[in-house]
Amino acid sequence: MSRLRGIGIHVSIDDFGTGYSSLSYLSKFPITKLKIDQSFVRDLAQDRQAIVKTIIDLARNLNLNVIAEGVESKEQARLLMELNCTEAQGYLYAKPLSPEEIEERLSI
């Protein structure tokens, strides 16, 4: 993984905060981005906000980019911006696209 990183390939930890993702991965692997699992974004109640804010702060302190997954509403996007999350993905922005649809959208 270090050789891949050395040639410019970026490595992300997906679904951070759930399942097999672990804090130990942050020091074991040459990662560049944490992806906050959508389960934390889905219901940004006060306790979830604290978890999301902690993940964002942790990523920033480790000089990692952070992206929130599963953003489906303007309210979620607004709250994430307030928590200093600068990247997001989800149905609010676009549904998954086929390679042909991506090519069509990118062509000028």
C-alpha cells in the first residue's frame, strides 16, 4: 500500500466508525481520507453530531481529508457544513450513475 501511495494513488477508509474500521488503521496504513459511514449521517441528532464532529476533528488533526456518505437532505448538508465537513456524497447531489451516464455528464 505504501508503494501505491508513493506513486500517487490515494487510499481511503470507507464506512469509518463501523464494522471492521479501526483507529489502529490510521497508523497502520498510508491513508489520505476517512469516509464517515452513512449511519452517522442519516440521523444527525445531537449524539450523532458529536460522533461526526469527533471523526472530522480526528481526520483534520491527522491531515486527512474527510467525506460524509449518504447525504440525502439539505438539512444534513447544512449540519455537516456547520461541523466543518467539506466533502459529502449522496442522493442529494446525484444518484449512482453508469459509466455511460458519467461520460455523458462530463462531455462538453
